Amino acid sequence: MDLLDKFIGSLLGSAVGDALGMPLEGFSALEIQRSFGRVVDMLPAPEHHFHHGLQAGQYTDDTEETLILAESLIKAHGFSGDVFAENLMRWGSTWILNERLNRGVGITTRSAIENMLSGKPWQEAGVSIDTCGAAMRAAPIGLVYHWDLSMVSRYSELQSIVTHRSRAARAGAVAVAVGVALSLLDLPRMSILEVSAETASRISPELGRKLEEVKAILQADRDPSDALDMLGTSPSVHNAVPSAFYCFVRLEPEEAIVEAVNAGGDTDSVASITGALAGARYGSSWIPERWLSHLENRDRIEELGRDLGQLSLRLSGRV
């Protein structure tokens, strides 16, 4: 399979997962079933929902931050905390001035950006809360540096520190970036989970144990809905990241994202991480046209995937 298509597939997979989960964020699995049935298509955010106003195929801050990280890597010809922080502040200034542009930015990211805008250096601006904001956007690091897992770990942790300083949040970002890197290299999915768990455990033994729990649940062959209920789907990195890895390992790509969004909770983040992992492994051909035809900024996302691929080739000395 064309490596470049995997870069594109990972960014597209992340974005379609986010957009499919967007209107369901915050509902329980039972509420989703009662109000929507089983969701398999893009939907607008319902009335009175905190994403109300977003249309079918539009994404949340999850994808906005992923694309900001991707653009920062391209602009700096590799990871630069200064460039990433500058781009986050520029983005944050827009929705601080106009709250209608805020697509669900979490309290951790918001607080960190406000800290930077008030003059704090990015190395000190992050907040020590165990949410999944740094993990949901980490895929571009795994894509660009996939040929060196030590660099994947280092830079995914650094991009986390800008907003999320806690051990668990940093470990979640590392787990996702490592998982994306290994998915590019076509390792067996269970091996990807194992290596990601081991790498994350060096930073947060607690998150490492939670990812190991995913392996045990997979081996027990539980029903996916029961498994996700056990793992949890809240915005906590201890829930969202293990649940995304579960969906990726247990199911084929399209069904993995569908299962993630119908499980309720932080639907957009779990599905976005799931899609990033699946796209890195399988490329873009599995993504249904009924999703892509509605996806906001599809052309921009594909172009960024191509640009990240070229950047990776240059940094690894292959061009």
C-alpha cells in the first residue's frame, strides 16, 4: 500500500471520526439509541446541543487542533514548540473574541492558551489535568517521525506539555502517536497495542495498566458495547485512549468508528483517535464516500496528509 495514502488516510480517518461523533458528544449510549437509533451517517448537531449550529460533516476542536499541529510541523520543517504554541494562540484568539467559533475546546486547552496569551511561556502554560486533548491531536507526530519511535515519544510528549502537563495526559499522547507510527509499519494490531501500552507505561504506569486491560478484554472476546462500557468513554485519557485502541484492534475500520460514536460519552475524541489509527494502517480506501462527501475541508486535509508525507521523507533522509 502507498505510504502517502496512509498519511492521508490517518488525517481523514481522524476527521471523519470526529465529525461522526460531533452531534452525539455528551449523550449516553442509551440516549443515542433512543434519540437517533444506531448512527452510521453524518448528522448535524441537534437543537440545544452545545455543538448546535455545526452541520453534518463538520468537525470539532479535535480536528482543528490536529490540523494546527500538522501545519506547525510543516511550517517548522519538524516539531517546534514555539511554532505550535504560536499557532494555538492565534487560533485561540479567534474563539476568545467570538465564542460562536468555539467548537468545544476543553477547559485544559482553553486555560493553557489563555495562560500563553497572558505571557506565560509554552513550557509552563499547560495544565495538569488528565483529559485526552493532547492524545486526540497527536497523530501527525506519529506520521512524520514513524521511522524513529524515540522521536515519536519525545515530540508527542512535548506537544502535550503545551496544554496538558499531567503524566497521564502526556502518556496518552505518546500512546496514540506510537500507535499511529506502528500502524504505518503494518504491525499486527495486538502488537501495536502492546508496544503502545509499554511505551505509555514509562510515563504513566496507571495508563499503561489501563491499556493492558484492553488486551485482557479483547482476549475475553466480550461484546463491543459491553467492553466499551467497562473501559469508559469519558474525556479522561484513562477512558478515551484505551477505548479507541479497543475499537481499532477489535473491529474493522468503518465499524470501529461506528461503534465508538454509538458508545456515548466523548464520542468525537474516541472516534477521532480510532480513525487516526485505522487510517494509518489501512489508508483511505475504507472510508465511505457517504462520510467523505460531507466532510468539511476534505481537500485541505488531504493536502496536509501529502505534505506531512513529504516532510517525513525529507526528515528521514529518504529524499
